[in-house]
Amino acid sequence: MSGLTLADLWHVAPELALTAAGIATLLLEAFTPALRRFFTPLAVAATLVAGWAAWKRVPWRESFGGLLVFDGVTLGFASVVLVSTLLGLLASQGFLRREGILGGEYHALLLWSAAGMLLMLRATELLTVFVALETLSLALYALAAYHRRVVVGTEGAVKYFLMGAFASAFVLYGIALVYGETGTTRFDAIERAFAAGPASPLLAGLGVVLLIAGFAFKMSLAPFHAWSPDTYQGSPSPFVAFLSVAPKVASALVLMRILETVIGTGDLDWRGLVGFLAVLSMAVGNLFALVQKDIKRMLAYSGVAHMGYLAIALVNLGRDAYGPVLVYLLAYALMNAGAFAVVALLYARPGEQHPISELSGWGWRFPLLGICLTVCMLSLGGIPPTLGFLGKYLIFLHAVTHGDLWLALVGVATSLIGVFYYLRVVYTLYMRPEERAPEGLLVDGWGRAAAALAALGTLALGLFPGRLLGWVLEAMRSVY
């Protein structure tokens, strides 16, 4: 590994921008707490600077002696993480002020978590992945319990921490087994070792299974999803807008790289294993979401189902799988973060139940938020002309193209279940009489901006997908 150069530092400029802004907010909190109203603008500006730096970097270049890489696909996934971060920050200001918990720690932790995700996306070997994973995870655990007056929030955070610790242990033990059998932690070298045949295929296969389990936890794939409903319900809603999307984006790319090293090698049917996780997640997520009365728990189980749809593309991995996955993750980021941004504005009792029935008639009382939530629900249901429809279409088309028609049919069938509970929210917004007048809400401009940006993005990219698809096709040509 060569010495550190200025080029190396330039290639981690986005991560440095996020880290520096997090440190700045903590210093401002300590010495000038009167400036708290500027924390959100500072964090938003840092996110935009990180996005600019990411797009300015020269594509397809390794840095830090090959430990990190940057290519078109990495840029695409990093962009989705930064979009999720931006929406989460915009949705947070009004919520934090309303609850009296506005502080620099929140913004710092969110920015540091995003920096860890960007590093994990770019890692070319497993130990760097693990260090980045722990960086982002520790910040997420703290943010899940950020609203300390909410008992159910603390309970959900403890569950998240304990299960996350088990998942991290799985990942680390998996890395140890894979290294012990292949003699390397680099993805490309592991792939060559598996192709040649490790000394003990059973131990090497067990290591990969542990790695898959660890990142399936981060993606909320069934049966590793049990933490998400309780954590989503108790955590601050604008944080959930970030938690429900950004970690899944980073974990999805790492999981794809892990699977690429082993699919087609060994005695274990890796494609069958991933297909099983996809079907189980689609079925469990949709069926459990169908019976939920709480909108945050409904969206938590909905997220399990959506990661199941995403996993369909992982059954047949290749250069052409990155495009559908990237489009789907962008769609999921916009529609899910947008939905939680609206939830953060319209529910004034954090940690308690968030009944869907409470939205009765509020589509007319809050026209902009009602429209935004409707667009997000339609997109989550995969109804055209939203980006959610395009994402599902590309995922199912990829499956059919590679001979997995049955998997696409399962996806379509479970999607029909999802349409019912998404439309139930829209029906409640506009077709049911108002049950109660809103109390204690703070519908601020920042929150409206987050909801509007998410809804406009999913609608505009669904109506005019040409530029997006063209850029994705270009990005796929530079897969690391």
C-alpha cells in the first residue's frame, strides 16, 4: 500500500465534508447553543457539498492503496444515500423543535452515519466494510434512542442494538471464516479462490452464509426483520425516514458484491437461497403489513416486502442487475422517506400509536401533505406513472429475462396485496370523515419541502425516466 496522497484525500472529500460538518455542529452546540436553528441548514449544506464532491470525482479510480474504489455504480448508490440523508434532515427540523430536543448531536450522528455508508459502498475488501458498518451502526443505535422521554423508543433502540450486535458478530465471524479458507479479504481475490475451490468448502460456505445473514439484517429481509417494526414505531419519525432507506442502500451493494464472489461456485445453491429470502420477505412483509393499524408499523413491514422485491434481482447477478437495483433503491428512497416525512408532521405523539384512522379527512385539511402522501403510497404500491412502478417493472423484467418467470409472478401477486393497504391510507385521507382536529402539530417549511421533494421526484422520474435510465446504463458499464 502506497503512502497517503492528496488524490486520496480528494477521493474521500464527500466523507470528509460530512464528518467535518458533524464535528462543527457539536462544537456549536457546546459553545453557542443559541445557534441551534442553523444546525439543519449547516447539515443540509454539508450534504449538498458531499454530493457535489462525489460527482466531481474522477470515475473508476482506486484510492488508499486499493482499499476504496470509485466508479459509476458507486456514484449511483452514494447519490441515493445522500438523497436519503437530505430528506431525513429536512424532515427533522420541525419535529425536533416541537419535541424540544433540537441539538447538535442529532445532526452530527446522522451525518457520521451517512459518511460510514459512503465508505462501505466504496470498500473493496471485507475488513474495510466491517469498520464502515460499525461506524454507521453505532450512530444509528444512538439516534434510535434519541428521544429519551419516549419509553417505547428506548425499548425499540435496545432491541435494535442487541440484534445489531448479533448481526455484527455474524459478519465478523463470517469474515474470519472466509479469510481462513481463502487467505484474503478482497472481493476479487475471494472470487478467484472460490472458483479454484477452497480447502474446506463447508467452512467457506458457512462464512458466506454468516455474511449474508448480517447484511440481510441491515436490509430487513425476512427472517431477519423482527427489529424493524418496534424500532420504527419508537424512533423519531424523521430519523426513520433515513433509517428505513439509507442503510439498506449501502447494505444492498455490499451484499451484491458478496454474492458475486460465490454464485455459480460450490455445492450450495446460492441462487436458491437468495430466491428463498426474496419470496419469504415478499410474503411476510405484505401479509403482516395488511393487518397493521399503525402506519409506521405498516411501513416497516412494507419495507420488508420491498427488500424482497429487490432481492429478486440478486438471484441472477451480473452487470445487468445493477441497473434495476439502483433504480429500485432510488424509487424506494424517495417514496418511503417522503411517507415518513409526512408522518413526522401529522402525528404529534411520538412513540405512541400512529393509527391510520387518525388521518381521516386530513387530505382536505392539509392539501399539500395529503397529495405528497398519496403520491408516495401510489409509488410504494407500484402504480404508474410513478417511479415505484418503473422500479418494479425493471426488477420483474430482469427476472423474466433470466428465466425466473415464477419469481416475477410471485412478486406481482404479492404486490397486489400491497396495493390494498397502500390505497387504504389514501381512502382514509380523502373518503372518511374527519375524526378529530389536529393538536400540537408543527407543520414547518422544512418538513413540507422534504415531502414535496420526495413526491415530485418519484412522480417526475416516473413520468420522464429517459435521463435516469440513460445515466444508469452508463453507470453499469463501469461496475467494479
